Amino acid sequence: MSYEMQLRLAAILAVLLVVSAVGFFGFRFWQRRSRRKALLLRLDRIAYDAAHQVLVPDGMGGFIHIDHLLFTQKGMVVLDTRRVIGVIFGGDQMSEWTVMSRKHRFTFDNPQPALYDRVAAVKMLAGDAPVEGRLVFSNLGKFTKGMPKWVLMLDDLEVEFPVVNRSMRSAPGFERMNESWARIKSQLRPSPHAFTSL
């Protein structure tokens, strides 16, 4: 094979590699964007209003990141979303939770204490409005030994927090809740942290 032919083959291979890489990363970007859009539509159904990827004052001069903050029929809800694939072993008293899949085994810090901090930060702004928090895991994960406190799988979200009845905006008590929500929103800032999609 001549040197010129080798150069042509090398150029063709380089182009194919670039096209493959662009296609792969483009597909991954599209998947991530589609998951994000589906999640936001789902959250929109259970909330009168929402703020996503925000910083809230922590009461000590700093700010704390919140994935999703919702104004629901039950009050304010802080959601910490996790895309974890595999069997998850976690409990309220465990400092680390373990994930096992076919290819990997890894641990991560128990996310409950961080959720408590986020809920406490929102409560400081909410006045007497109720504030709850949940850790929402994608349906790609599974807790086989029982669900720790405040943990939900994505498919259980609408069971825990029903679709809002928008006509309830005229119900007694709604205006007070709306004032609390407005007070909270006025203190939020956009967060620089990446979006965690399910």
C-alpha cells in the first residue's frame, strides 16, 4: 500500500472517529435533556409553582443548593434528586449508602442530613407554612432492604404529592401560603451546580 493511500485511510478513520464521537455525545446530551424535560413536566403537575437549581440562604451568611423547591397542596417541598443505577443499601443510621450494579460497586454519603439542612433553611423563610423534604431516586435504582425515611422512588412522587387542583387558589388559607412562597422566592438565587436529572 502506498504512502498516499495510507494517508487517505488515516484521514477517513479520523473523520469516522470524530463523527462517532459527535454522535455519541450528541445522543447523550439529547437523552439528558429529554429526562430533564420529563422531570420538570412531572414536577409541574404536582406544584402550583417551582424553583429549580437554586441557592437558599442557610442562616449563617452562606447559601445552600436545592435541586427543586415546590409549592404544593401540602406546602413547600424540597426535593433532592438522585440518578442511581443498581441496588441501593441505605438506612437512617448508616453514614454511607452502598450501590451495587452488574459493573460497579460504590458508596456515597447518607443524603438525609443534607436534606434536613435544606429543609431547615427553607423553614427559616417560610414562616408558619409547612415545609417537607424528600430524596427522590430514579426508577433505575432499587432499595431491596426497605426504604429509608424521606426516600421516594420517582414513580411514587404523584402518590405522595397529588396533582394540584389549580382552582384551589381561591380556597381559604391559599393566600397565606402564597405569601410564604413569594417570601421564599424573593430570597433565592440561581445555583451554579449542574442539573441532576433523573
